[in-house]
Amino acid sequence: MTETLLQGLAAQLNTQSRVLVLGSMPGAVSLHEAQYYAHPRNRFWPLMSALCGVDVDAGYAQRLSQLQQAGVGLWDVIGQCRRTGSLDAAIVRGSEVVNPLPQLLAAHPAIAVIACNGAAAHTAFQRWVQPALPPLAAALPVLALPSTSPANAAWSLPRLLQQWRQLQPWLRPLADGAERAVQG
């Protein structure tokens, strides 16, 4: 099978974003749907529901809006690469084109923490982005969180939530203000 040249999704954040969640590169379903975390078994949206009240049953545009109201922005470390399928392990080494994260961080000074969704995102961030960051951005905390991908099936939703709760100091709960229960 020939690897396809893939183009990632646009950054989704606003000037109020305090948390920047970085994936490695969107999976095939997300790219096809042009939506972050579109795979039905990805646990990202249920986690955001539990952490800050995002309505998992709302349409994508409304979920993004709620996420931004909660202070969370989304993007990926890799903006372009060759890959067959969805797995990070299938990314062709040397084909990666990194998103301009130093410029994004400079344009969004409210960002107070970077959360890498999975080991591949964290490794890519450390390898390509961290060395290029100016001192203020380099001082931001960078959290290596377990992947919400269905490929990380060893991690249950409650177990993921335990780790992702590290983001709570930077989140703004939505109107109802209640953390939602997570079924395990």
C-alpha cells in the first residue's frame, strides 16, 4: 500500500484559550470528517464532557465552541506527513512537516499549559517544537497525557480521566459548572 500525503486540520482556539491540546496527526476518520477526534471510540470528547461540561451529543461546531469557552484549544504537532491508515507508528519517518507552533504560541499569550494527547504527540513536540520555542513559551508546562485514541484500549475512560484531571487548574467549567460522571 502506498502512503498518502496527508494534510492536518486547522488550529481550533481563540484568544481566551489557556490550554493547548496537541495531538500528533489526526487519524483517518478525523481527516475524512474534517473534525478533531471524530472516531466514535476516541475518548477525547467524553473526557472534555467530564472535565468541563462539553456536551458530547452536540454538533461538532457547538462542541468546539464549548471547548473554547472552557479555555481549551486544539491542534497537532504534525501538520503534514505520509501515512497509511491512522496509527502514529505508520507515519513515514522524514515525511513530517511540523505545524508552526512557536508562532501560534506567540500569537496566543493566554496559553498557560500544553497538553500532549499521547506519547507520539509528546515525543514529536520535544523533538521538533521545544527546541524552537522562545524563552517564555519554553517555560510553559508541557503535560504528557495518555492518548484518548481507541488504539490505547488498555486505558479505560475513568483511568484516562484521572490523568487528564491535571488540566483542571486551567479549565473554565461551562455554565452548569458540574463535573460529569464517567462510566467505567
